[in-house]
Amino acid sequence: MSRTPQRFYLTTPIYYATGEPHIGHAYTTFLADTVARYHRQAGAQVHFLTGTDEHGQKIQEEADRRDLKPIELCDEMAERFREAWEHLDISYDRFIRTTEAEHIRVVQAFLNRLNDRGLIYEDRYSGWYCVHEERYWTEKDLGQERSCPECGRPVREIEEKNYFFRMSRFQEELIQHLETHPEWIVPKARQNEVLGFLQKPLSDLSISRPRSRLSWGVPLPFDEDHVTYVWVDALINYVTASGAIRPDSPPGEQGFEDVSGSWWPADLHIIGKDILTTHAVYWPTLLLGAGLPLPRKILSHGWWVVGETKMSKSLGNVVDPLELEEEFGKDAVRWYLIREMPTGHDASYTPERFLARYEELANILGNLASRVLSMVDRYRGGEIPSAEADGLAAKEKALVERYREAMDALRVHEALGAGMEMAREANGYVETQEPWTLAKDPNRSRELDETLATLLRSLAVVAGLLFPVMPAKMEELARRIGLDGVPTLEALSSLNLAGREVERGSPLFPRKETEVS
Ligand code: MSP
């Protein structure tokens, strides 16, 4: 089956280098990691990009606050993110920092390209600015509160000379793209939201800041007294990391006309719903302006909330499920976050739901592994018998199909549900086959062999399906059934486990009596 593309380039947002990684960053990154690993499991060559967003006023102010140079703050934070992702088994292929020399040159080449195409002009800007969101707002946006409509913080009035990108020129083309690609943004409601936004006339986009006000940014290649607006700089990271642009080549040969041989266009940008406009309006219009192809898909996920409010450090309402990692292990946290939140929608963290999801791991999957491994031990001296392993073949076929369909449609939570269903089916099969009864009857030895072979196969299938979300535990499970690694989806069809030695070991997901809070 070759529905999945052979090459797959996916990205997370690049995270502001102002604070420590938190649940929001972790969720986006776990989701991307699960999708990346799924595509590798399905045989694709994957390029998985993450990184840090290191320019702009927010960084400069945080560095001032800590009495550091901006680059010192960024060095420290980039390292923190890298460490966190390594610790949490994030299989990224490239970690980009927007302060990298290569990226700075690509941003400048990109801006020169827009300028050469007559898409940049100078004008005065007056309006309101929110440093936290790094966004401009109009008088009307502020509403009665007169604060940032996104985060509620105070805004600053600004009047200055800016360079503008003729974003408005691409309004029609973008609407057309959305209309001809009805599944460009997942979920559908977000696609409609963007179409709704495009009903109003699109304004041009301010792409610069005077250096006199903000020096921490990429200098405009055509006016050194101005630096690039941080969102423009940040979005271009996706192109930098694709290797499509060769900024040191002469204009005309920099790769804007032909991206073949690079990773561009991205197959998937994964973002949170708070940064939908920047990714679904600013970014595609900038790409159209530069003459580059658009990303193939955008997945805009929901928020972890407490009650009705977004969970965020600045709002002071963070319940940190990452702290549960120490007690329950990182794979249990990954499982909870990705399985619990219907991909694309909001979800509310509660300790009760965390425990319920953990119990699913302990009571269904962990229990299946324990009982099957101990039966092979007890009845067959720890060696997997050579016998037909097709007792659950029809269920397996249907569930693998459901899993792939859900993964390909980015209903990741549902795909994981299908993986867990396989374990549930196998537990049911143990009950109906009653291996303990078969073991007492020497005439039914073949039946027992087939039952055990089927169950071992189910464990291999579950390991293959749930590996993307729980890489460490599923590798452990694969090892326990005598495999060198987790089988790919392709390899499952010809998998032969006969003669392998199993290792019983301690429970994969020990039962917990503790309360979580
Ligand atoms: N630097 C920009 C992105 C630039 S991409 C070219 C940025 N950075 S961020 O550090 O604020 O990280 C944002 C990511 O974390 C978003 O995808 C956002 O949705 C996610 N989350 C932050 N808090 C969240 C929750 N409470 N729940 C889920 N994800 C949320 O924006």
C-alpha cells in the first residue's frame, strides 16, 4: 500500500526563546513527532523540523529584564528546548534557530525577491502594538477594553515609517486556493474561519521596524535602518530548512523558480489555532509573492484549557502534566496528551482523565503483554511456537486500515484508538480461547500453538501501531517478543515470530494506586 508519500516534510512552529518549554509547546511537538514517526513507519523518508524563534521585541525585552544580551538569552533557551525534546524522544531531523547566519541570508534573499517584484513599498504606520503577541492591532480591534484582543495585555501606540508587503494583491488568489483545496486547513472549521476572514478586504502587511526602536532583528537588505518584522523572519524558517534557497547565488539562480531537489513545499505545518492567521494568510501570500509553491497542508490544533481559559504560564493557570512524567513515564504523558485531545479541538486537562488514560495502558495493553508473555513462558518454555498466527487476521486488517485512514486524515487521536482496540480485541481473544484450558489437553496442543502465535502477532501489531506515540515503550515491547526493533507497517505483513525467545520482564505500565492532582 503506498498511499503515504515517499518523502514527507513536516514542521512545528518555532518557539519563542523567551521562556521554558511548557505543555503547549510539548503538545504541538508530540503531535508532530507522532505524525513524523507514523510516516517513517509507513516507509517514507521524513524531514521533521522544529526550532526557536529568536528575534523581535519580546526577546529583546526579556533579555533586558534578565540583564543578558539577546543572543545569550537565545543560546540558553535554544539549548533548553533541544534538551527537552531530546529527553522527550522527539525525533526531529533539523533544529533551526532564526539567528543562524544561513537563515538570515535566506530572509534577506526572500525580501530582495519581493522587492524586485515590486511588492514592497514604504509608508507611515500608525496603530497599536502588542509586544507579547508581536502583532499590530487597529483601533477597532482593541474594543472597549483597549487591550490586546488575543492576550489581554496593554498595547502601545506606535507611529513610524515601515516597509509594507502588498499582501492585498494576493487576496483573490488565496481565496481561490482555499476554494480549490477544501482540505488545505484541517480541521474544516478552521478553513472556514480563514475564508470568513478573507471576506473583508485584506490590508497590506507591515514587514519592518525602524532599527532606532528595535535593533534585534534581521536587517532589511535594502535599508539597513530597518529590521524585518519577526513574524516574516520566523515564517521563512520553513523555507530555509527546506534547502530550497541558495542565497549566495546570483538573483535568478537562487532557487525561487525551481524548488526541485529540496524539501519545499512542506507537506504539513502543524500549528496551534492561535497562530492560524499568520500561517494561513501572511505565509501563503508571502510565498505567492515570492513565486514559491504553498505548503500542502496546515493542521491547526486546539488548546489545552482549564475550564474555559487557555492554559498558559502568563495566565498563571498551568496544570503541568509534564510533571507527571516522573511518576508515570514520558510515554504515558505522550499517550495522554495525544490520545485525549481530539486532534484539532480543545481539551481540558483533568487528573481524572489522566488516570483513566493511564489505566487504559496498564489494564489493556500492559495486561495483554504480561499475560501473553507469561503464557509463552509457562506453556512453551519462552519460545514462540511455529504455527498459523491468523486467529485475529480479519480484525487486524480492519483496524490497521482504520488506523492508517485516521492518521492520513490527521485524526491522530482516533488512529491511536484503533491501535488500542487491537489490544482490546486480543484480550477478548484470550478470554474466548482460554489457553489455560487448551494447555491441559494434550490433543489440543496445536490449537494452543495457534492461539499463542496469534497473540504474539497481535503484540507486534500493537507495537507497530503505537510506536509513533510511545516510542520507548513500544521498542521495549518489541524487544520482549524477540524482535530487534519495532516492525514497520510494511514488515507486519510478512512478520514471522516463530522460534523467537520472549522475555517476561516487569509490567510495561505498572498499575498505580496513587492519586494525581
Ligand atoms: N514563535 C511563534 C511561532 C512562529 S512559527 C513561524 C509562537 N511561538 S510560541 O512559543 O508561542 O509557541 C506557540 C505554539 O505553542 C503554538 O502552536 C501554540 O498553539 C502552542 N501552545 C501554547 N499554549 C498552548 C496550549 N495551552 N495548548 C496547546 N497549545 C498551545 O507562537
